[in-house]
Amino acid sequence: EILIKDDGQGIDPEKVRKKALEKNLVTEKELKDSQILEVIFLPGLSTKEEVTEVSGRGVGMDAVKSEVEELGGKITVSSTVDEGTAFTIELPLFN
């Protein structure tokens, strides 16, 4: 198990919800039926207003999730606004 966390601003679930709906990545019903933070793993989602070389392209967390799952693992996220974000990556042990 790998835990990556910070003590930054956290992920604003309302901002994620708004962007996901705006980009038609999910429906309002799907948002109610799932955890909002899981939306960050969808391809094409970025809450950045500007595209730079390293952010805002909507590529990133979906690629991380894909790689982790390809290895037989899973990734989860938890976040509190103004407190920080934590990602837990679980990977199987290989002999």
C-alpha cells in the first residue's frame, strides 16, 4: 500500500462536479450515485482554467488509475477542503 498525501488546499467537490457536468463527462444522476471525488479519474477532466505544459490538459489521474489497475491494483482518493488530499494505491505483491 502506498499513501501519498499533502496538507494543501484539498479538492473542492463542487468545482469537480461543475466541471464534470460542464464537460458532459457524467450526468447529475451519476454524480448522486457515486462519490464525487471519483470523477477526477475520468479522462478529459481538468479544473484548471489554463492549459500549461504540466496541467490543465485533462490527462493525468485517468492515466494513473489505468496503470494501477493494469498492475492489478486500485487507487482511492480522499480530500478535505483547506486540509489536504490523500491518494492510497494498493498493489499486489509479485513473486
